[in-house]
Amino acid sequence: MDQIVDRIRSLEASLPEAQRALAVFILDDPAAASARTILELSEAVGVSTGSITRLCRTLGLAGYSQLRLALAAEKGAREARDAQGTWRDDIGSGIDEHDPIERVAAAVARSVAGVVARTAEDLDPAVLEVAAGRIATARRIELFGVGGSATMATEFQQRLYRIGLPVWSWSDTHVALTGAAVLGRGDVALVLSHSGGTREAREVLAEAASRGATTIAVTNDPESPVAAQAELTLATCVRASGLRAEAVLARHAQMTVLDVLYIAVAQRTYARTTEAMAATQEAVRPYRARPQEEVPGG
């Protein structure tokens, strides 16, 4: 009874009129057809129950009950395949739904550690030097990303802002293009695009470049359109593994690049950075948890 729908489809054109009408009805929605009794199917298609029985025999089945079972079984198998495909697309093939949490934790740790190490090892020191120097002296810094890259851009913006740099982060394309349009020489536009094919990121870089700003791309594909549009490219190193790269690993690779870049910028602005760090720590100190002995009633 395997692939009953394929068998019906292959025979459809050669079937007598009544059986062909049944075949068309079943192929349109096999699950709905399998849920009907023989009388319900007969009324829905406008054929006799005898025509249904004859179609079953043409398919090599003893009767309608076998056809219903075959359609239901194929529906279940298809749903299972779809579920597995969805799981692999989002989670990956290295972890299944029955794995204990210890195995899940170990798999995530291995994958993250691997992508962080590869990305750090493959970073071009010369490009990092130039990028850090341009950011450290920029009059204005514009960051842009969409989706998961937007989250990383916001994180980077908060870190640079904390050490006194004039930096903005956008995920809205119109706002990002507006920001890029007011850049000039000595300014920086940095975009994050894991695939390197994001049209919006490419357009933001193009606008910034047309104004004379330094353009930097953080991408997993140094040969991508986004990388080609940038003056400087900082490449992540994410390869497919047991975990789905884009869903789990891209943000860790991007954060590795941004962490290294942040520290390199802080080194080049040491005096200003340490002063800003002290000021910001003092500003938020009253809102941090106090030692237990200072807490009223503690």
C-alpha cells in the first residue's frame, strides 16, 4: 500500500470516467478523502459506490477500507517526513527529539566552540587594524543588520556607545539609508549579513560609500555581493555541522568578530575609553544589586 497516491496519479489518465473523477477528487486532498465513508465519498464525487469498489480493485486493493487505510498511512508518513525536514532545517541533524539534555548541551558547546575558534583564527589582522583605526577616529558610525544580524549590530552599538563613540544602529532600511546619506569622509558604515546576499545591506553600503565613508562588512561569504560592496570585509567562518549554521552558529561567529573589533577599538582610545567606562559604571552603580548585608531587612 506504499505510495498509493503515486499509483492513483499514474493511472488517472487511463481510468474510466467515473473512476477518473474519483481519482481527481482523491488526489486533490488525499487526507480529506480518507476521512470519508464510502457513502460520503460517493455523494461528494457524484459516482456510485460500485465505481469506488472498482477503483480499489484497479489499484490492487480488496476494498474501500484498504484504500482508506493506505491513504491515512501515507498521510502519516508524509507528516513524519515533513516534521523531520522542518526539524533538520531549524535544529540540524546532530540532535533529535529524544536526545537527553546533556547531549544537547554537549552538541551546542562543541559547535559553538568550533565556530568561535575558526572565526578567530581566520580573521585578517591587517583588515582588523584598519577597521579598528577607522572606527576609533570616526565622527559618526552607522551600524546595520536585519534579522539575527540586527541583534548583533545593536549589541555592538551598545558597547561602542558605552566607551564614548558616536554610534547608531538600525534594522529599518529606510532609517539606515537616511543615516548613511549624512555620512562623510572619516565616518564609518558597518553592516552585518551572514549570507552576504542581503540586498538592504548592500544598498546601505553603497549609499555610505557614495558619501565618502569607510564601509565595512561582516559576512560569512567574503566573495558575496555585500563583501564586494564593502571597502573592508571581516569574515566569519561558519560551516554546516550537526547544528544548523544560520540558526545557531552565525550569531556566535559574528559576536567573535565584533568582540575582537571592540577590544581593538578600545585599545586605540584607551584614555577616553577608561574614563568613559568609569563614568558609566558610576552612573549605573545605584541600580546594581548591593551586597547582602546592605540590603534592608537582609
